[in-house]
Amino acid sequence: MQHTFVRGLAMAIGLGIFLFSLAPGPARADNAIGMAALEAGDFKRAHALLLPEAEAGNAVAQYEIGRMYDRGLGVDFDAAAAAEWFRAAAEQDNARAQHALGTYFEEGKGVRQDMAQAAHWYGRAAALGNAKAARNLGNLYLEGNGVTRDLVRAADGGNSKAYKNLGYMYYFGTGVVQDLQHAADLFRLGAADDQAKSEFALGFLHYHGEVVDRDLASALALFQSSAAKGHADGQIFLGRMLAEGEGIEQDMAEAWFWFTLAEAQEPPTASYYFAKYAGAIDTTHKEAARLRVRL
């Protein structure tokens, strides 16, 4: 009988402990209320509620406190304090904090600038699926800042400039086995990210029908996009298509405008087209093109 009583008492105590562990305690409530205050823009209250949570080791609260110091929300701006809170959360594998700490090291904000540390924290965040950190790490690999320059890793990180550089490496077989199809794929990725040089390179392939289908409409659209961003070769090829009426109605005045616009960057190439089409356009339209460029 006594054993039954003791066993029942132990079970009751165990159940009580279990139920207590499931119940939202004051700390959990403060954290939830603090996050709600943060969302509502009540930053002073959010800081007061989240700070004890951050000090107790809550990584999410630590990140948010860091962000408040970073932006001066409810507290005075303090980059050094922000860096410390970001570090505390980053060491607990909070990816957003790792990304934030990486940017602090890259910019020398609140800490001594250290590109190797920036790469370290971007790498940890990227491994947890943080796309911004992966892109920033890609930038470091592209330039060789804090890491050994590596265009493949830069491209893997989603760096759109690396797509163009790596694409040309595969196109010409520079340092890698030549692979025109892979070059086209890389140019396509760069063009999808609105990079003028990749747009031109992909347009060039479509214009000549090299590796990809010959598609003058696609080439024209890509040249137009790159030309609008100031890419000289895009401007030249757009002018050429307008002058020849390739994939678009012939328009010498418009072609002359694009040649004129490219002249400042590619004088020899522009001069070639000026000479080639000089007799196909009158002086009035030539001057009108130059006036448009000056405007």
C-alpha cells in the first residue's frame, strides 16, 4: 500500500514538472510581447522586454537588440554594442546575426575591419541558407578580399558579376576546359540578374547563333537592355542592327544615336560605323543624334 502511494506521488510530481515545462513562463511571455512591440514600432518597450531575454542567452532577442542598436531604434545608435549582440547571436548559429556580423567586419563598422572574419561569418550564414550572406561571400571571392580569389566559388555564391567573368573563362578556355554551353548558361544567369555585360555576351551568342539558337529578337532585346545601361558594345551592336534592319525596322537616325553614344567609350569601333554608314544619313539627323547624346 505504501509503495503504491509513493509510486503515485512520484507520478504526480513528474506530471506536474512536465506540465510546468510546457507552460509559457514569464520569460517566454516577455519575449513574445517584446517581439510584438517591435513589430508595432514601440521600440523602447521592445528594448526593455527583449534585453533581459538577450542577456539570458536568447539568440533571437540578441539579434533584435543588435538590430535596434544598429538602427538607433528605441536606443541611441551604437555600432560597437550592435556588433557585440550580433556576435552573441551569431555564435549560437543565428544566420541573420552571422550575416549582420559579416557586414560589420567587411565595413569596419563597430569593429576593426577584417575581411577574413567577414568571409568566415558570411560562410557560416550561407551554410545555413542565408542567400544575402552567400552573395556577399561571392563578392569577396570575386575580388579576393579576405579569401583567395575564386570565380567558381564566387559564382556558386550567386555573384552575378562572377557569372560574366567565369562565362568568358569557359568561352575562351582560359584556365578551364573550354565549354561554350556552360559559358552560355553562365551568361544567362548574369543576364537574369540584369548585368549589362552578361546581357551583351548572351545577345552576341544569339546574334551569331553560337551554342544557342540564332534569335535576332532575343539578341535585340539583350542589346537594348545592355545599351540602356551604358554598355558600349551593346550600344554598337544595337546601332548595327538598326542600321541593317536586322530583327527590327531599319532606322539610321536611331542607329547613329547609339553609335554616337558609344563613341566616348569605343572611339575606334564607333568611327568604323560612322564611316560605314556616313552616306546613309543626312547631316541634320547626325546633328540631332549628337544633341540627344548631350542631353
